[in-house]
Amino acid sequence: MSVILPCKMLKFVQIIKFFRPKTIFSFKEKIFYTIFWMAVLNLLVIIPINFSIGSTLIGWLCVASIFVYVGIYYLAFHREKFFQANILFFVFTALLLAYFYFEVGGMQNRVPLYFIILGAIVPLLLPMKWQWKAIVLILLAILLLAITEYFFPELITSYPDEKLYIFVDMTATHIILTYTIFMIIWIVKKSYDESIKNLEIKEKLIMQKNSILADYSKELEEKNKELTILSQSKDRLFSIIAHDLRSPLCSSKTLVELAYKNEYPVESLKDLLPDMYQNFNYVTNLVDNLLYWAKSQIDSSRPSLKRIKINDFLCKSFEELQIIAKYKEIEIHFEISSTNDKCFFCDEQELLIMLRNLFSNAVKFSYQRGKIVVGTYVSESFLQIYIEDEGKGISPENLLKISNGILFSSKGTLCEKGTGLGLNLVQNLMKRYDGFMQIQSKEGKGTKASLFFPINLLFDDVKRTNALSDENVNFV
């Protein structure tokens, strides 16, 4: 008993697996699966009825038909010959219905209903070129059967009179047909809903891909813009090195060489000293800017900061820088009361480079005997150090170039030349402090150039001077 029972259970499991194939996934396979069970269930219902009323031939034909349908099912889902199985199902069912038409009452029986189902569903499971042929064959078969019944009524076996047979036969027929139609409509609707859902998912994926492509395109555009600016900067730098750096050195060298060879009176050199000083000052500033600009392009690390007392540093720095403004007789005014007794963390050399560039620009574009204001302001978020002049100002077009990091140069009020590298250098250095440079200007009214440092770099020297040392600290 213990051996027989597991064997029976194994056979049962195999039967279940046979009728529940894993390959029923497509729309056509689901429809075929439904009408297969409709045909089998309908035959299972009419088999006992036919045996009970003595129609043994029809009963055994129904039994044989079940085996034929199972074979077609096997061909479709286990041998994966779906097309051939559909053809066999269509032909065999049409022949079987034609036989039943003559044996059980002709038009009075349920057979025409099955022809309707066969003509409406089965052709859809066939390839496109077979569908119209199949429906035409079904229509011709119905017409031929009806004409045969009309002209040869003796070929039609009367529909059985037993009430029980009529009741069971008609009830089962309508239930099975109703269920079959519902299942087919449900499969169609479900397939349609799945198609819509898949379409929405695809559209969403396409939109996401388009969004990613748009981001990539925007990023690529920004990279191209940066490359254009870098290319322009490179060309400008070569021009600076080839001309702006070499010309003043050659000019000064010529004067010294003439004096050395006694071809130019040494006493007369005193008259040229201011111009020579301007040349050497220009060259020195340019070399410093080139070095720091190169460093800012290569080294993106945070600067090493040192505690600086703001007002003392500004006064000392501009005392050294005022010689730049001396030849234009420009006055320097300080408005730095907001930072009395305050310190902040900064690299002294970098801050001096930035202030010198802003101040040189202010002097360059100021008029004779003008005024330049050096000031500070403390807000909730930033420490502002600004240099304001009353010079000729900057055009909106040039302001846009400065904000975009484009190197260019304009002549000053006395035709002073420049490289345009200074402001670009200031912008790059300020990024190292998480700060920024801002330039406000109106043509003919002057310019205000400001450096904005994060407020966390600032502290009150009176309260914290004992807690801090002059040692270098790392930027956080």
C-alpha cells in the first residue's frame, strides 16, 4: 500500500503538469487554452447523456474526440507546434460539428451556436493570411448544412424528445458557451490592459532616458563651453607670454644696455625711472598672476589658512600698493570700521594677490586725482572686502565676459595696458575659500569690486585671541 499510493500521487502530479504547461503566456495561447477546455467539458457533459438515451455511437465518438483534443493540446503546448495544432483543431471541430448537425436535430440543436463560436474565435488564432479563408469556410459549411437539411430532411435525425436530455443538454450548452465567451473577453481585456501598462512603462522609460540624455546634453554643452573658455585662455596666455611679458623686459634691457655702453647719459636715466618702475611693476605683477593662475588650474586642494587681523593687513598692504596709484595722484580712503578688532583665516599671499589685482584695475580705470575707497562689511553670511573707484566703469558686455571667465583686456584712462588675467585669477582663488567675487559697475560712474568670504572664517579677535595661535590651520 505504501508503494502504490505514492505511485498514484506521482501519476496525478504528472497529469496536473501535463494540463498546466509553463508556456501558456501569449494572447493566442490563452485563447486556445480556453476553447480547448470548453470543447472537452462540453463533451464530458454529453457523453453520459448519450449513453443514457441509447446513443452509444455518439457517446463513443465523444470519448474518442476527447483523446483527439488531448493530442492536439499535446502538439500545441508540449511539442510547441502551435500553428499545426490550430489547423487540426479547426478542421476536426468543423467535421465533428457537421456530424452532430445531422445526428441531433439539425438547426433545432445547439450545433449552430458552436459553429458561431468556431467561426468567431478559431480564425483569430491562425496567421493573418488564413483568417479570412477560415471564416469563409465556416460560413460556407453553415450554408451547405442548412441547404442540405432543407432539400434532404430525411438525412437529419430528430432531436430527442426526452425532457431531461433537453434540459441537461441546453443548460450545459448555454453555461459552457457563456463561460467561454466571458473568459475570452476577460483574456482580451486583460491583454489590452497589460499592453497599455507596458506601453505606459515604455513611455516612462523613454521619458527617463530623454531626461538623462537632456542632462548629458546640458553637461556636454557646459563642458564644451568650459573647453572653449580654456582654449581662449590658452591662446591669451601665449599672447601674454610672447608679447606682454617680453616687451617691457626688452625695453628696460635696452635702456640699461645703452647706459652700460656709455651710449646714454646715466643722469638722464633718472627721468626714465618712473617708466622703468611701471614696467618692472607690471612684469612682477604679471609673473605673480601667471604663477598663481597656473597653480589654481593644477592644484584644486584647499588653501592652508593663517589667522590675519583684517584692518592691520589692509592698511599695511595698501601702504605698499599706493605707489601704484602715485603717478595718477589718486587718494585712498578706508572704510573698515566694521572689522575693527576682527580676524579671519586666509592665506596672506593669496589675499594680497587678489587685493593687488582689484586695486590695480581700480587705478587703471580711474581718472587723474581720483579717489579709491577700500572698505569692509560684515553680514550674517559673509565678510565683504571691497575696492570702489570713481573711474570710467565697465560695460555690461564686459561684465558678462568677466562672470563667464573669459580673458580680455581694455585700456585704462591713460591707455594703460593689461592682460585680463587678474580678475580670472581672483575668481579662481575665491573658489578655494567657498567664496566669490562680485563686480558692480556703471559706465562713467565707477566700479565696485567685492570679495565675499564665508562668515565662518571670521572671528572676534578680542574674545578669541587667547584661544588661537598664529600657526597654520587646515581649511574645513
